[in-house]
Amino acid sequence: MDQGPDKCTSPWAERGAHHLVLEDVQELALPVPATGALPAWKPTPDLLAQVFQQLPDFRP
């Protein structure tokens, strides 16, 4: 959810920038190593397969 530059109340938020707020986050039992980057990046199909294997009820 994009809260826009004036609505994010996180103390870590950069003022005047857009922020994504994650909801309904689920911890995975097994870590899935991934090196993310800024700006947003697209996960590889292999990484997604590892995540979805741990979330059998997840429907994108």
C-alpha cells in the first residue's frame, strides 16, 4: 500500500517520498537467501518457487 509522501508515520521514513507499507507479512520457516536492492527489484523464478513452497495456500 502506497501511503504517499505526507501520510507515512514511520520514524524511518524519508520525508517527502512515497513509501510502501507491507501488511499481512508471514515469516517463513526456512530462510530464502536473496540480495534485494533499491529501487524495487523483481525476484527470480527460483526464489519465488522457494517462497511458494513454504506457503502452499498462497494465491498471487
